[in-house]
Amino acid sequence: MDSIKNRRTIRKYQQRDIPADVLDGLLEEAFRASTMGNMQLYSVVVTRDAEMKAKLAPAHFHQPMVTTAPVVLTFCADFNRFSKWCRLRQAEPGYDNPLSFLNAATDALLVTQNFCTLAEEAGLGICYLGTTIYNPDQIVDVLHLPELVMPVATITVGYPDECPQQPDRLPLRGLVHAETYHDYTAAMIDDIYAYKESLPENKEFVAVNHTATLAQIFTNIRYRKADNEAMSEVLKATLKRQGFRK
């Protein structure tokens, strides 16, 4: 679809509300996503209230779109609802484990992508926030998420007030493997990343940050090993707190 090929991340929104029937319609259609065992192992928390957005903002490193977008959606892996149904029907659930979390997270992420595509087709703009799994403990507290519910994705949504440049993507040859996985040679890596490294904005990014390569922006500044390890500990602790780890 052209809307997917032309998609871009929107961080600035018109001060225009999204009607409830429009949002509900998009969510209902998104819920037609594939789901394991037809269990629909997800829930979505819709945040419109300014005070609630302000409470969520620290978990997302105060990115401005969290408070300026008319709607913030938190997609959660949810085995709470299904487990309660099981117990009320004389069936003992066994979903307090990492496998069940992964199944529920997959369900939730499939719905998330469905929603994003549908929202953009409807003229809305979205921004995916990867910070959700960096600070899940804070989001659990703000949204009062019970056991067996874990936030996995956050999307800000609104009518676009900008049309930013479309970000680059790696070429098909760098992502698709025929029949089996074919590991990358140094020459293949050079070829796959050549366009990304040649972009003026990325060259400028390297220059202003005083690094030798674009890769060092990721390893030394944006996604550092120490930060990843610290946030991994928070993630593991939150999974345990929410009942997905012993």
C-alpha cells in the first residue's frame, strides 16, 4: 500500500481531538490482527487526560509528543483477563512464565502495527515510542497495571502538523534471506549500510558528535552497553513483579 511505503514518524500534532468513534473504529479494526489461539492476549490503555499524559512523560524521557499528542495509546501484553476467565470456568491457567509473556507480547505488537497502518490510512500521524520497555515499572505504576499485564508499546496519535523527511531504510538485499540465514561478510555490510552512511544528515550527525563512524553514535551515545544492561535489569524485575518470571 502506498500509505505504508510513504509513511513517516509524526511528532508534531494539530491541537485537534480525535473523535471517540474514529479511535474506537480504528482499534476495533486493528483487533482483527492474528492472535495465538484466538485468545487476544492484549489490552490497550487510552490516555487523553493532560494530567495522565504528564504522569506518563517521565517514563518516556519527557519526549514532547507524549504531552502534546491528543491521544497516547499504551499496548499491553495481557494474560490477566484470559486467566481470570479460565478460573471462573473451572480451568486452572498456567501463564505465569516467560513463554506466555512472549506470546502475549507478540499478540500486542501485531495489534499495534495494525493500528498504526490503519491510523495513517485514516489521515492520522503516529509516533512509536521505544521507551516503553526501558521504563515499564513506571508505566505499570501510572496505569495501575495488574499482574500478568505488561506494557510493550506506546504510540502517540494525532492529526499531523508537520511532514518530515521520510527516514531511510536498508535495502531488501540486506534483510531477506533465501531458504536459510546467510551470514554477512564485511563486503556485504559495507554495501548494505553504504546509503545510510552517505546521507548528509548522518554525516553531520557524526561530525557534531565527534565520532569516527555512524555506528559509534549507536554504541557510544544512543544505545550504550551500560544503559542496556541497567534497563535490562529493570525489565527483568518488572516481568517478575507482573508475574511472568519466578
